[in-house]
Amino acid sequence: MTQVYFSEARQADDVLRLALEAAQLPTDDLGGRNQMFFSLSDDDGLIGFVGLEGDGADRLLRSLVVLPTRRGQGYGRMLVERLERVADGTVERLHLLTNGSAEFFRGLGYVDADRDAAPAFIAATAQFTSLCGPRATYLVKDLG
């Protein structure tokens, strides 16, 4: 098996923006305050990205994307699990909004939550207020 690398990615990276746009994920708020993005790659090149937004106990998991040629091989799960390990110890809960991947995230332990009960920081993010739309599924995972 080839070595897989998980590392911090620069927010302004054009490849990140292009990958998100190709997956029809929001990019309007890239470069915002308190955002970190991570990439997953191997010896064959880039696999995908995942983001984390915020700086408190509650943070937003955002922008999970696996390149089309790498899908169906478990890399989405790997990206989320590695992000959770990075967040463990400093983050109590991860929140996310999705318009089509709710079952995937439920399979990773995320549970449906009431949007009206979202912490103030999460509810104020662009993802929550405008970019993902009111029909997006809101999910939360307790890392504690």
C-alpha cells in the first residue's frame, strides 16, 4: 500500500478552489477568518481536501472533497477521520451542513441536529447563513 500524507493546505490555493468548485461546494467565503484546510495525497498525487472553521469548542467541518478519479476508495472517510484526530483535545463538537452526503456522515457518527440549537458561532458562519441553504442537513458529532 502506498503512503498517504495529510497536511495543512493553504486557503488561497487555486487547486483547492478548483476542486471545491468542481464538486459544486461553496467557495465564496474562502480565506475567511479562522479557517484551516487540509489535503490528503499519496505518491500518485492529490486525493482531496477537508476544512475546519472556528477556534472554540464547537467548530465547523466544511468543504470535504475527494477528486473524481480517487472516489470510492475510502478517502472521504480517511479525510474526516484524520481531521477529527487533529481536532481531538481542542474541539468538543464538530458541526456540518450537507446537501447530499448526510448518510455518509451519519455512517461516521454524525447525528442530525436542530438548526435552531446551533451555537452562535456556527449559526453565524456563511456556510450556515447563506451558502448551504435552509434545506441543508445539519449534523453534529461529539468528539468527547
